[in-house]
Amino acid sequence: MTEFGQEAKGGAPRRRGLGMGLSALLGTTTDQLPAVTGERPRMVPIEFLRPCPLQPRRRFADDDLAALAESIRQRGVIQPLLVRRAPNGADLFEIVAGERRWRAAQIAGAHELPVIVHELSDRDALELAVLENVQRQDLTPLEEAEGYRRLIEEFEHTQEALASALGKSRSHIANLLRLLGLPAEVRALLERDELSAGHARALLGARDPVALATVVVSRGLNVRQTEALARADAQRPERRRSPKDPNTSALERDLSSRLGLPVSLTSNGAGGTLRIAYRSLDQLDGLIRRLS
């Protein structure tokens, strides 16, 4: 398991060096963080715990929670949760690391959980939560990339520092960060596991990655075939496209502003195509409500 992460199979803890990463990135060790209750874990009623609003992770797979809940029924929670006192609740604690264990413990019917309480600012809580998440084994490539982006942009870490602290190569971090530049349609295929990270990297240099991604998915191409397809596409003479009509561009901007989503209009004779891109099911639900 990670320092603050998953229960290991068979109930035995399995450390993967996150402590070293926290030390390198934060300039301290977790033992040196100011503790409210000392270094020893304490048991807290489960109803006194709540997710931290700064937690970047929002998705928890039902199958994984069920498996962890069964482990908790048999062995209990081995790794204490890292929490801080809730700003507006004397007896409430916000979970900085360990929300997955908290959710599984509720399924398992646990009444209290072991926690270690630290005094953490919002910045520290967010940084620790992001670090825990990028160390998880079940993150999607885009979730991992977003974690790295936040560490670099919000906390001014370099790719070299992250690579050293997290035990990953700099090229691994750089390649994942590049995935964030893909069009929304391609990122959606990656999130749904219809494309792998290898497929997505092969499409980064394509002139029309959305069109090529559609071909890759429909034909079931592997990564090498996708790379060959992208190379062949790059060698084809580029067709000149007539500039988009200013009125069409203005209409795209107006629709995008009204809907809060990227809108593209393509003319085709008397008709054309209207494309609206969304990044999450919540955005799609909101769009449907607007159109209804």
C-alpha cells in the first residue's frame, strides 16, 4: 500500500516510499508535522469523520470498495487515516488521506476507525491529498496527469523534483502531462478505457486526433498500429481549409458562453454539424437539462 493508501492483499502493509516523497517535496517528514493528539493513532466514531472538501479524487470504484470492505470485516483497518480537525466542528474531523478506507468501513459496518490527527493548513491538506492520489495504483492516466499538473502549477514543484520524490522517471511525468493537451473527445475515450495511454500518446502529434481516435476504437487497433496510422496521416498532404466565416466564429463563441461548453460549427452546403464537447457526466446532465 502507499503511505496513506490502500490496504495490501492479505492484510499486510506494503510501503512504496511516499514518506520519502513527502519529505523531499514538503521539506519535512510526516512525523514532523504538528500533531494535535501525538504520534499514536486514536479511535474516532465513524460518524465524526467526513471527506475533506479539498480532496481532488471524486470517483471510487464499487468493486474495489466491496473488496476492501470484506478485508476490513476480516482484519479491521490496518493503516490509520490522516485527518485534521474540521474548521467548524469541535468533534468533527476532515479526512486528508484515507477516504477510500472510510467509505469501505461504512459498507463493512464499522463503528470507529483509527486516525492520526495533524494540524494542516488548506494548502498542506491539498498537497498531501494530491500526493496520496498520484501514488495510488488505480488512478487513470488523466487523473495521475492532473495530480502532477496541480503539484507543478499550484505548489511550484518541478518535474525533476516530482520524479525524484515519487520514484518515477521524468519522461513518465512529462508524457502523462502531455495527455492533458488532447481534445476533450479523445480524453473521454481515455477515461472510459476505450483508449490506453499508449494509444493517446500516439495521437498527440496527429493533425486530427479526434478523427484518428474514432478509427482506432472502431477498428480495435493496438498501440503499434495506432502509431503507424498517425505517421501515415502526418505524411499525407495537408488539405487547405478555408477560413471560418466570422459570423460562424461569433456564433460558436456565443453558444459556448451560453452553454458553458466548447461548441464547434461546421458548414456543409445548406446544412452542417453542431458539436458540443463535455468532459463529465455532470456536464452532460446539465446540458440535457438546459436543452429540455
